[in-house]
Amino acid sequence: MRRGDGPAVVEFVETLCTVTKDSFAGPSGSPLLLRDWQQTLLAHLFARRPDGRRRHRIALVGEPRKNGKSGLGAGIALDGLFECEGAEVYSCAGDKEQARIVFGDAKRMVDASPDLSEAIKPYKDA
């Protein structure tokens, strides 16, 4: 596996993030266990160059519907907020309602985790 922070992001997501609604990923409230392709994706997204800097500054992830993009995006966003001091986290979508889905997943993950909810207080839309 390439050098980078991918394994740490996988550990963060699988330790602190939960499934936010009943699906084939599991029942709501169960730990969010990433599939092999998601773990490989994170290894590539969070790879580092030999000088220690991140290999990628921007990423675009496209997958068909119902493949776990929103939960993965919410987990990545939360990792960015907690693990990267001073990070600004952006999630882009085709329209406002789609963007709200990832935020809603992240908010429910925080609400379901005593560790995360102790650290931050999410508001309705922020």
C-alpha cells in the first residue's frame, strides 16, 4: 500500500462513524464498515508524496446510486474536521438537496457518537 493517511481515515470512519439509515450496509446505528473499494479509494485519495505533502489536493468521486458515496463523503468530511487542524471541508453536489444529504449523514453520525457529539455541536444547516 502507498504511503499516506488512508489507513488512518479508514480507522476513523470505521471506529467513529455509523450507518445513518437501514440499508444493505447494515441497520441504522451500526458501525460503518467500509467495503474494499472504499478502503482502496481512501488509500489513493490520502496518499503522500516522498516529500510528505499530500499527493492530491482535490478529488472528484463518482459512483452510481446506492453505492455508499454519501456515507463515505460524510466520514471523510468528519475526519477532515477532527484530524486536520484548521481544515475547511467542502462537499459539492449537483443541487442544494443533494448537498444536504451528505451534511445530514454527517450530522446523524455526530449525533449517534458520544465521542463526536462531545467535540462539536452541529446546527440545522451548518
